[in-house]
Amino acid sequence: MVQDTGFIDPDRANFDRFKALPRDTPIHMLNLVRFRPLAVYPAGHPLADKGLTGAQAYREYMRTIQPVLERAGGRIAWSGGFECVVTGPAEWPWDETFVMAYPDALSFLGMIKDPDYAPVVVHRQAAVADSRLVRFSPQNRTPG
């Protein structure tokens, strides 16, 4: 049974660490997402009683966030479908794994402050049982 962990939105301490890092350099955000069996929308939301799965609610989030992402300059840099763990525990708890690229941290911050973000993120919050959002600085590595 999937249990909610509370790791759905950033907590204050982690978000403060994010904001303390440089804001003018490109960033990549690793997204690891596990869905709820059934989406949990707030009472009164038009989809609250529709019986959507977490996966369906997350698809709605990804569909409706596109204009907000475009304004922020965000794009999916990588996504993949899990096949197997080669090193580590065999269990992989994540339903979605992808990396978002943003021109800089200011763009990411602008995205979450966009007035169109709040009505869209409700789909993510309804869908997600557990998640990790991890900031990385992109690095080009050459062989040798």
C-alpha cells in the first residue's frame, strides 16, 4: 500500500537552501515522483469526486503546466521509463523520473510565482504520494 510521506512540496528549510544558491546560473531539477492510488483533490475542486488515479491527475498537471513552463524557459531535458536496478536495492519506488532544465534559478522561482501556477499545481498535489525534487548544476563532461 502506498503511504503519503509528506514530501510533496518543499519545506521552508530546503527552499531557503535553494534560494541561497546562485540564481543566475542554469539549473537542472531531478524529479522523482510516486503516485497515490487515487488522487486527493481539495473539497470543492471540480475533479474532487471524479475518481482519478494519481497517474491521471499527474498527467493533467503535466498538460496544464506547459504554458507556465514555457514562460519560465523550462523544458524536460531527460525522462526515462524504469527497467531495472543494476546496483542497489531491486525495488524502485518512483513512477515518474525526469530532469527539468531551467535557464537559471530565477526562472524556476518565477515559475512558481506565476499566477497561473497555483491552479495547476493542485493536480500535482492531488496526484503525488511521495517525491524528491533535487537541484543540480548541469555539467558537460567529455571523455578522457
